[in-house]
Amino acid sequence: MSEPELRLRDVIERSVPLENSSPVRTYLDFEKPIAELDKKIHELKTLIGDDTNESMRGEIEKLEEKARTALAETYAKLTPWQKTLVARYTERPHCLDYINGLIEDFTPLAGDRYFAEDEAIVGGVGTFRGRSVMVMGHEKGSDTESRIKHNFGMAMPEGYRKAVRLMEMADQFSLPIITLVDTAGAYPGIGAEERGQAEAIARSTDCCLKLGVPIVSVVIGEGGSGGAVAIATANTILMLEHAIYSVISPEGAASIIWRDAEKKEEAATAMKITAQDLEELGVIDGIIAEPVGGAHRDPKGVIDATGTAIALALAGFETMTPDQIRRHRRDRFLQMGRNL
Amino acid sequence: MNWINNVVRPKIRSFLTTKREVPDNLWRTCPVTGNMVFHKDLEANQFVFPGSDYHERVSAVDRMKMLFDAGVYEKVPVPGAATDPLKFRDGRRYPDRLRDAKSATELDDAVVVGEGLLDGQNVVAAAQDFRFMAGSLGMAAGEAIIAGMLRAVERKTPFILFAASGGARMQEGIMSLMQMPRTTIAVQALRDAKLPYIVVLTDPTTGGVTASYAMLGDVHIAEPGALICFAGPRVIQQTIREQLPEGFQRSEYLLEHGMIDMVVHRHKLRATIARVCRLLMKPALDKAEREKAPAAPKRMNGKAYAKADAVAPNERIEDPAASQNEAESVVEAEPVTEAERFEPKRTGTKAQKSEKAAEQTQAQPPKSDA
């Protein structure tokens, strides 16, 4: 699939949102210098009010320029651990933001038909750029209440069984599937184990691999281990520029391998979890650029760019038969790592 | 000597010491009762401690020997895989750790794949070795599992997996995670070819292994008391900060919760697997038989055969190959008879049973699980 992939890459690059518009109110730890500059600018602005003092205006512009370059410089060389923080950032657009921004007539579907409804994975049918699709993903929630409701995006077996149900329905009605991945991992708890978390994940991966409709996955934040793979075993896997995808969290790896949770920064680097690393390893097909300063500084821009990338990826499968689509997916995974 | 051991260990050790014929500890202590058992006796008893029935972890090679007829099997070649995709360092280079594990276990990686006869039937089997970096699933292990499953498809035989793994191999990061979908593709190949896939879950089977091929078998068998889970007890305890229930995530717990079909004592494992394989493969084998019927001496044509269940057994007695195999299955389980000294009563009845079974015609598959 060399042809469609090339076009995909072109558009991803072209769709880079250049301007960041909306101001942010909170900052990550490593953004402190930028936060101070922004604060100073804000103070100056309120100080002069509507005054048209030329020198003051010039001063503000200078400061703004400085803040912009500082931000650009910081984000141009984020360490893997800093990327982890960005990927997990609470203000980052989450699954439902993407669904609301990209899907018309979104009709959520609920329940696994066996036990319960798990809102850690949301999904349903809707219209994406003129075609009916099945869309699903991990939702982390955006405030305390919704975070609890969605269990911080950590699914129970029910969530994965619901995903299987929706995927099979999509296959039944020939709907392409879009999955948005953003989870720290499947929930580790007594109930989850009791009801077969492992089996639910295995079946979900299994289901992904047998479908005759195309699946496009986008890791929009955190791709956490088996909990992510269960719905990310796709024909095309894309990642946002500052998203991460890993077999275990950096903290987990640090405490297991280094036997010291404080070594998380080292672990994040050694594990090769960034979108750029994964593209090099051939695990993902493309990277969707984020605005300078991360997706949360221009959610609309990043959601649109993601939509464009998904549309392009889907277009590549339009002429393929279900068998070809299935084979494409299986070959993609079987070949993975064989040329490393 | 300690310091010199530390310095020269991995590379030179293999030169200095030849294959260790005598294990360091001749006497093994049962973790349940504290009884001392001579290691040869333990081995003869399939690494099950007498009295407590505690199932000790078994190396992949011992697994294979216990499974196949007379312990004979042929290794299935496994394509090579990249050894250090991430150039992983955690104080030590990952290739150094690998080399250590290789020299300590005399294995290429955590999975051994073999083919041979199980009770006269052709099977392909793979066993994971927990001693090799906790049986973790990396690229090489993934390739081995896939190669084994595809070999079974090629040979049209059942595939038996002995799972034992701490989960993903973290030193291979995302490439390890990708073995979950990759191995699942091979499971689907088995399924498409309508071949039985028997998973034997042994202590411990956790993480990404449980969450992929180890939970996708047609029949799930677990050894008693094995830890089988997705998230380990420690992780769960840290998350919920509660005491975990007694026996949580053990084989018996999984049986109760519908995740596995049966918990089987190691002594009966071989017979159980053989029986399940035979039952599941029978229609396919019968069909194959019928298809090559003209050459066979059978006078019964395809049609008559299909409805003549009562006649079929007589016919099968005359089949020398089949009867030989069946007989073998009954007299098998050598290690169990050795165990007599620990459990005279039980093994005694077993021996009787198998004698009885041997006298019977080949009409029924032997019921004895000995």
C-alpha cells in the first residue's frame, strides 16, 4: 500500500496547524519559563488596557515573540518523559472531543450484553465525512465527575466485550471502524480479573484481526499496553505527535526493571515509547502533527488534522474486498519487526 | 571466588563448566510441607511433591519430554528474530542479559517448539520456560509460537501450548506488545484449519501472554494452584489497597469463574490432552481415512461406514497401527509408576486400571487417566 501511504503522509504534513490561538490557563511543570512569560504579558496587557502607547506595545510584542520561541523550542525537543506528561495532560482533547468534532449524528451504543455497560470505552455509529462509520475509543473524562464515570479510561472486561460487539456489528453492516486510543491500560482490579480481563482483551484483539472492514486507529494520548492493543490492532495505526504507546508505563518499567519508580525518566527513554520511535520501528504508519505547545493549545486544529488523516487512510481501503482488507491487516502485523 | 565469578561469569562460564549433570541441590524442599525429597525422585514424579501435591515449575524441555511418547520429539525450526530492537540499556546491555539466560538454560529463547507423537497421534507442542527471563514474550518467543502453530497447520495436527510466562519482555518494549496480535493471527490460522488448540496454563501465566494466545484455546486446562491472571496480585493490591481473597487468580478460582475448562493433576495431564485431541480430531481423521479408502483393505464403502458406528470398532481392532498406539497410551506414564513409593495406594489402583484397560478391546478409548 505504498501509494495511499505516501499521499497520507503528504497531507499529514500539510495539515500541520501553524498558528496556536487559544490561551491555556494551566501549565506543565517543564513549561514554567513559558508560564512566567505569559503571566508577564498578561499583566502588561491589563496594565496598559486600551492605551496605544507604542513602546509598551512593542514591549509586549517582543515578550510574545519570546514566549512563542520558548514554547517552540521546548516542544521541539521534548524528552520521552515530557511527552508522557503531555500525552496524559488533562486538558488535552479526549476521545469524546474527537467524536464530537468529527462525527455527525453520533449515536452512542452501550453495553456488552453479558454483564454491564463500561463507559471507559465509548462507541457508536455516526457519519464521518459523508460515510457511516463505527467509532469507539477510551474516554478518560474531563472533570472529576466524568473521570469517575469513565473510570479514567481504564476499561473492564465489559468494555472490551462491548468493543467486540460493536466491531462485529460494523462488520455485519460494512461500516469502517475508527478507534481512538487513550488509556493507561486495562483496569487492574478484583472484579476485572474475576470476569476475565485477559480473555476479554485477547478476544477483542482476535476480533480486530478477523474483520472484513478497515480499522483505522489513532493513539490520541496514551496507548497503554494490552488495554490499547485490544482496539488498536488496525489496518492503519496513526499517532499524534506527542502521544505515547508502550508495553508498560514508564513508572511500571522503572519499578520492575530498575526496581526504583524514580527512574521513570530513564525508563521512558529506554522503552522507546514516542510516536517518532514507533514510526522508526515500523509499528505505526504515520504521525499527525500537533500545534506548537501540544494538542491542548489548539484542540480544533488537531481534531481537524486527525479527521483528514483518518479520511485519507480509509480512502486507501475503499477498493479492497473484505478478504484483502483482512489479509492486509494480518500481513501488516506478521511482517512487523521482521526487518529490524 | 565470588569476585572472580562476578567478573568472568557469562562468557567463560560455559567453557569452565560443562553440562551440569548433577544439580546443585540433590535434595529439594517441598514449599508446602517442608519435606525433603531426593531430586531424582521428584523428577520421576513429574516434579510434583508427594504428599502435598505441590506442582513445581517445569522447564520447557522437561515439559516436552513428559508430553511426547517415550519423551521423543523433534525440534521445530524457528525463524530468527531481531535480538535487541530498542538497543535497551538498564545499567546492563540487554544482549548481555540474553546471553546469560541462554547459557543458564541452554535454550535459544523462552519457547521450545517440538513435534512428535502423543499417544500415537501426531501433534505439535510449544512450551514456555519460566527460567528464561521469566518466560517473557519477546520477538523470538513470538516467532516460536507462530512457527509452532503454523507447523501444526501445515501438518494438520493439533497444537498444544504449555504457557508459563511473566508477560511481555519489557526490554523489547512495543515490539513485545506487538506479539499479542501477531500470535493471535497464528491462532486464527489454527482455527481456520479446524485444528484443536489446547492451552495448558501452568504456574505462572500472566500479563500479555494471558491476554493473547493463552486465553484463545479451544480447551483450557490448568495445573492445580497455578497463578493465572492479567494484572498480577501485587499490582492489584497497589491499586485497590485491599487484601485479596484467598486463592485469588489461582487455577481453581479461574475454573469457578468460567475461564478454564478443567484443573488437571500433572500425572493425568498427558492422558487428558491425548483424549481431548483424539476426540476433537476424530471426525477429521475419519474423513481423511474415508477419502483414501479405495487403497485401504476395508470393504466398507463410505456410505456404509458413516452409519455403521457399531461396526466400526471391530474394524479398528484389525488396524495394527491404531491398536499399537492405543495400547501404548494405556501402558504409558512411566514416571507415575516410579512414584509408587510415595503414593502406593493411588498408583496401585492406576496400575490395575491400566491393566484392565489394556485387556479391553480397542473399541473404546481408554477411560483411565493414568
